[in-house]
Amino acid sequence: MGEAPSVSPQGPVRLRVGIVGTGRVGSVLGAALARAGHHVVAAYAVSDLSRLRAEALLPDVPLVALDEVLAQSDLTLLAVPDDALPGLVSGLVESNAVKAGQFLAHVSGRYGYGVLEPAMRLGALPLALHPVMTFTGTSIDLARLDGTPFGVTSPDQLRPVAEALVVEMGGEPVWIDEDSRPLYHAALAHGSNHLMTLVGQTLDILMAAGVQDPARLVAPLVSASLDNALRYGDHVLTGPVARGDGQTVAAHITALGTVSDMAQSTYITLARATADRALAAGVLRPKAAESLLDVLSEKDGR
């Protein structure tokens, strides 16, 4: 592995930064690095929308060919979808675009620095910097970056550089071991993406019930539930499952079946998981849990 640029007492040296992928994440992180005083010198964009984002957030940065981005930069940020990352790295290596001593950083949650191993063999310095945030791809995201956790993974000798870059962008580095990256990313996707699915189903069901403005009902309830979950955990579980109200749960499942088989199936699965957690936390009594689980098994056809 090549030598990392030195770090002065005042902080890291200013780097020439290239951005590969000016989508929602790449354009914003590029702007954040520029805000921190680094020099964003080149970017690569494919779609028209990515070009528009680059024009808005990186207005003075030229859009150039992929290999030219790496040729001009000390730090190249690879901001592409998770599944596209291995192929991109292989392509950069095969085209001899990677330089020894150059930082290659990606923003994927799934991968650590191991995905950059082909480039490491050529002397690249690998960093995995994953912002734990949803992005709009607009200037709004720059303010949201302040205090945002980043899942950071790198070789030990590069950890100070990786964490310094995150701090400079306004984020808070959270160290994730290389072997734990898939589990780390699965947890975040489960909590964030599936929460949106759950809320979406809830809004649809309320509309089917004739509620004209379902978000008005859901917003305070879901916000309070999320706050309680983060603060107190399973010990503050409420609702018919936590109480063991099997007849009420059965009525819910029947009603949902008249609207959406998918929502009904989701409800049964989550009710069963909620019952298990409530039982383990001592919120749900074993006898009530037994009858409740019987209802869920019957409704699920098991």
C-alpha cells in the first residue's frame, strides 16, 4: 500500500478531489468537501439529472471522462450504487486509471474497503465512508450533514485520515469492522427503508378507511413511537399485541384482508415479531402470548 499524504498539526492537507457519480450522494459530499476547503477538480456524470445536480452543487467543477477524474485527483470519491461498485473498481484497474498513493473512497454501506482490493494492489489507499442519511441531492442536504454519522472502515493506518475527512464534511465517524459491513448495512436498510414501507401501507389503509388526511393522524403517533423506541426500547411497547388482545388482533387481520393481502401479511409477520419481543421484555404475559400466537398462526394458515 502507498504512503498517505502527511497530516499537519492544523489538520489534513488540502486534497484535489474527483467525484465519480454526481447523483444524490456524490454531488452533496463533493460540495461538503469543497466547503471544507478541499479542491474539487473534476467529476464524472452519466445521466442528465446527475449533470444538473453537478451544475447546482459543483458549479465550477468540469465534467470529464472517467479516467481523467482519477488522473487529476488525490482523492477520488466513488459514489455509485452498491451493486455497481465492484465492476467500477475492476474497470478502473483494467484501464490503468488508478495511481499509487491516491485515495479511493466509496460511499457504499454494504462494502468495507475490501471491495477496493484490486486497486490496493496498485498502491491505492482505500476508504469506506458511508453517510447514514437519506439524500435529496440538493443544498438542503449540506445542512443535514452536520452531525450525521458516517460508517467508516479502512486499514488501521488510514483510520485517522478517514475520520478526519468525515469530520471535515460535518459528520461524526462511527467505526465499523470490515467483516461487519453487510450486517451493519442490513440493519440500516431494515430500519429506514422498511419503516417507509410500513408508513406507506398505514397511509394507504387509512385512506381506504375514509380518512382524508391520513398523514395528520400518523405523524404524531409514529414520531412518538420512534422516540420511545430509541429512548426506552421494548419496555414501553403498547397496543393490542403487547397486551395480548388476541380477538382485537384477529379483527385487524380480517379487516386488512379486505383491503390488501400484502398489508395483511406484513401485519401478521410484524405482530409475531412484536409478540416475541414483548414476551422477552416482560411486557406480554406468557399465557396471553400463547393465545395471541395461536391467533396469528391460525390467520397465517399455519
